[in-house]
Amino acid sequence: MDTEAQHVERDRSSQPHESTSQGEEDRSRSSLLSGVTAWLPGGRITLSLLLCMAFLLAVSVFVMQPFQIPSSSMETTLRVGDRVLVNKLAYRFGAEPRRGDVVVFDGSGYFGDADYIKRVVGVGGDHVVCCDSNGRIEVNGQSVDERAVLHAGDAPSDVPFDIKVPEGTLFLLGDHRSDSRDSREYLGAPGGGFVPVDQVIGRAQWIAWPMGHWHSLSRNDVYAHVPAPGGAHG
């Protein structure tokens, strides 16, 4: 009994000490915050703005990055001056670009020393041909009706081709086929116009500006019935 009583008494006696330590820690933090705000011109307002900027920078670097559309190569899906938000995490956890995705990629060494935005038409292993007897692109033996994504009046391609996409790369075309420098442009160049998947920065997720053109860029289902290279539907 004496031992238990002493134990309870020691527990109670420790509480004021813990409260004092917590109070000192809170005062220390408050003192540090006061010191920082006193040093900054504008005080707490400037600190709040800096923290917001740091947060937005972190989001831009690791999560969602804005890109401005510089050319008409993706019309009418994307217009010159549109600002899109690119999901940089879309392919970071095992997922890979799929046919129909609109992606932003680093073209260095493949298209040119700049970032580009195009639509994925072929993935690794795909056999892509243009054109079938009806003038449509054919992927793995399946003709694709791309009218839902193509610029009005454009043919799927004025350049004939018959290619197999190497594993780990993408075959990329603009929606405005008559005004797009894309994988077709580099078919005879080193790399063959195929862009490695690891050059992809992310998937274009939203048109954020202008407000009147704001909407989600979901994967288009015109390629949904294309079979995988092995024959099963992807």
C-alpha cells in the first residue's frame, strides 16, 4: 500500500514540472515567431505571403504545374494562350501514359529543347499505320475514328507511315494534324520520333484559363477499343 501511494504522489508531483516545460516551449516558439515577424518588413502579413508562395511553389514542383499553350498544334482541344494544369503525379506511382492521354513532355534530344504537349496515339509495342482504306489511323489492326479529337477538316495524317512503337516510348500526335510537328516529323531522325516515357512531365488535367474555356481534359475514349499488342483489349 505504501509503495502504491508513493507512486501516485510522485505522478502528481511531476505534473507542475510538465506544465512548466510546456509553457516554456510555447513561449520559445512565440518568441521565435515574434523575432521573425519583427525582422520582416510588413511583419505577419509578409510572413503569411511568403508561406503561401512556398506552398504554391511546392505544389508546382511536385504536384500540379501550369503550362501555357504556345501554338495551334492541339486545336481545337487546346487553343493558343490556354493555360493548362498538368498533373505531375499521374505517372509517378506505377501508372503509365495511355492512348488518348494529352501529355506534356520534355522534347530535349527528341523533338527539340523545349516542353511540348501532344496526344498519345501509340504506346510501347503498338503497331500504328496510316492509313486504312477509309483514311483512318489503325492501331494494332483496329481502325480508329478520331473525328471527336481532330481539328475540323483535318485528315488523320497527310504523311503515310507504318511503325512499331518501341517498348518504353510513346508515339505522339497533335490534334491539329495539318499544323502539328509531332512524331511524324521525326520518323527518319535518330530516335524515330518516339519519346521515352521518362521524358513525360505529366498529364494535362484541366484547362484553367481563360475562364470561358475551363474544363477537364479527361482521356478520350476514341482509342478505347484498340487491342493491346498481344491481342487483348487495353
